[in-house]
Amino acid sequence: MTEHSPTNDSINATAANAARDISEVNAVELITTASVHMLSAAALRCGLAEEGEEYQDLDEARTLINALAGLVTAASPDLGDTHARALRDGLRSVQLAFREASTIPDAPGEGPGEKYTGAVS
């Protein structure tokens, strides 16, 4: 029995197809999609899933929220009010969820993402 391994031609064709697919997605859609994935992961890590604490990991949540806050803050001028507002609302929700889940509260303005968004309360 021989193992099937991809050839360089098939790898190059796959990469070309992926590049062609991504070229058809506009920047706002790509940023919004990435942000929604980060929001979902942050919510899960804050313990907001049905399983609750099973997936809670506040170190991971902090990293995701910081990255999301930077992305949303930087991209907001280009996203348009509707998209930016929805992402900011979601970001604020996970920031508050983090604050509630944390046993050691951050000082105002020191929570995840707050260097980009300002203090969340």
C-alpha cells in the first residue's frame, strides 16, 4: 500500500484557488468575519458558553479581546457606522463579561482592550 502525498502542482493549484477565493472578498467583509470569530472565541473563553467554565480561560480571553480591540479601533473609520457600531457593541460585551468573570479586577482603563477603547463599565 503506497501513501498518497500531494505533488507540488496540486499544492500550487490549491494555493492559487485559495488566493482567488480570498480576492473575491472585500476588506469590510474580511475584517468583520475575522472580528466575529474573535468575538465568539473571546466569549467562549470568558465562560459565556452553555458549558460555562469548561472553556473558560481568562488569559486567552484577554489576548483575544486586546487583539479585537486593536482591530476594531483601527478599522472603524473604514467599516462604516453600521458595521463598526455592531463590532464595538460586541467588544464591549466581552470586555464586561471578562470583568465579571475575573476574580482579580483590573483597575479602570487597565482591562483587556481598554488601552484602545477607554475604560469600560
